[in-house]
Amino acid sequence: MKWLVFFILSFTFYSCQKGPVILKSHFDTRNIPPEVDYSKPESWAALPDKIDMADSLPQKTSIQDGQKNAKVDVFFIHPTIYTYKPTNHYQWNADVNDSFLNNKTDLSTILNQATAFNGLCKVYAPRYRQAHYYSFVTENKADSHLALNLAYSDVKRAFEHYLEYSNGNRPIIIASHSQGTVHAKRLLKEYFDGKELQKKLVMAYIIGISVTPDSFDNLIPSQNPTQIGCYAAWNTFSKGYYPKWYEKSLINSVCTNPLTWSSTDGYAPYSMNLGGVGPKFKFYPELTDAQNNKGLLWVNRPKIPGSFLVRKKIWHIADINFFWMNIRENVETRINSYFSLNK
């Protein structure tokens, strides 16, 4: 039972705050972290030719890291890890030289999320001056806009650096979660949507933030597991639960069921879940079921002994964890489809 308690408490620790940290000062262009140099390996949380947490694999599985021979790249944009009270004079955006924050990033999102793509993709995950979590809850939209714009400017420069020096005209997958998806939507719009680079897009997994059907002009939501050049998006909650911000942002969201890769409302049972990972990167087979419901992805309790103790309603932290192996398998399926159609 101890491992179950740890499972629950770990998810709660990483996903919940007693209340949002309030930044009392306004965004100040004279007080922002130094610009990031993406020619330096340390400016990346993951690169295919260095040892990092994106190389990790769950124990007691036969899964392998296929980055060495991968024919496709994934550009992964991590979520907000900068949620706590600032420990230096930078308030609205994080410093990529902050070793404490980098360690938290690597041991959470890079370990539990970016690894879903290391089977058939070379993983590129830039560090960036991520906006503080407060940017998403404050009523001060001017400061929030400036902080998120600064964060996106890093993501954009990292992507341009990757295109120029690393891509080599290879097919690309865009993957992201939460704040990462805020930036991924802009990146897809600016570089792929109706652009020449769209021909190189295998798939976009843009998860954990509302993505409406009108977000793009040419990119469309996934309707089956083999479709390419499209996107999948979802936000995970307990069955029957509607968050308080549902009507404001999620009611019109695209919702892709990661067990069927369709936006229809058909139920997908636990048996379709190939396995997920917990906060300590432990693998759990048939972890959850899934069903789309009017912009939400609903799941029943995780299929683990003692699950009656689980009371969580918002599973944002587990958007990728719950479906880790299904994402991994789907990446392989879509890559095969891409090369079949682009011989």
C-alpha cells in the first residue's frame, strides 16, 4: 500500500499548489534573464547526441531507445515547471541557467513525457525562459502577454537553430504539453500551417491546453491512428467532472482520444491502454480507460490496487503519463505511414 500512497501523493505534489504564487511586480524589460545561446548543448534539456533524461526507459520492459538510428526528429516543448516563488530577481520568466529549475524540469517532464518519443525519434527539447505559472492565472493580461511572448521568442529561436544546424531536411514531429502547447500552437501556425514545412510534419501532439478547431487554417485534428500531417490534443479529467474554467476555454476544444486517435465520443476500455508511467517512471499496464466528452478527455480511476483512495479530478499532470505507451506506439504508426506515402 505504501507505493500506492506515494503514487497519489507524487501526482498531487507535482500538479497542485495551495494557491498560486502571486508576482507583485510588473513585467520589466530591464529585468529579464539573459538571452539563451542555442549553440550550447547546455541550453537544451535533451539532444540526441548527449546523455540526458530523454534517453530513459522504464525498468522491467523490453522497450528500447531508438534515437541513434531514428529517421525522424521530435521537437519537444516542455510545460511550466516554474511554479514556485522566485528565488532570484527574475520574476515573470525563468533563467535557463538556474540549475535547481533545470533539475526539476529534467526529472519531471523530460523523464516522464519526452521519453515517449525516444523509440523512433531523435529528441530535441530546448530550455527556454518559460513564463511563470502566475502568467496563466493573473488578471493582468498585459504582463502575462509579455512573459509568454518572451518565452515563445526562445522557442522560436531554438527551433530556427534546430532547423539550420540539426534537422537536415528530416521529417519532424512537434510535441508539447501545457505552456509548451501555447508555444507549439504559435510555432505550428508560423512555420507549418500552409507553409512548405508542412510537408515535413509527421504529426503534432499538442496536449494540455485548449486547442480549438479554428486554431489553424490547414492543419486538422487526428481522426485515425495512421493519419499524418495533423494534430492530436486533449485535456484529462475524472469522468463526470467539469472544471470551473470549462465553459470559458474547454467547451469548444478539440479532444483526441489517445487510445483510439479519434475525436469521436466512443468509449475506449482499459484493455486498449498499452501502459503508462508514474511520477517515478514506473510502468503500469492498462493504467486508464478514456472517452471524449464535449472537449474533455474523461478517465475512470487508474487501474491500480487500492484505487478507491484516488480522489483526484484534474489529471493535467498525467495527460501524457497515462497514455505513454500508446503515444509511443502511435508515433511508430504515423512514421511508417509518412514514409509509405513519401517514398
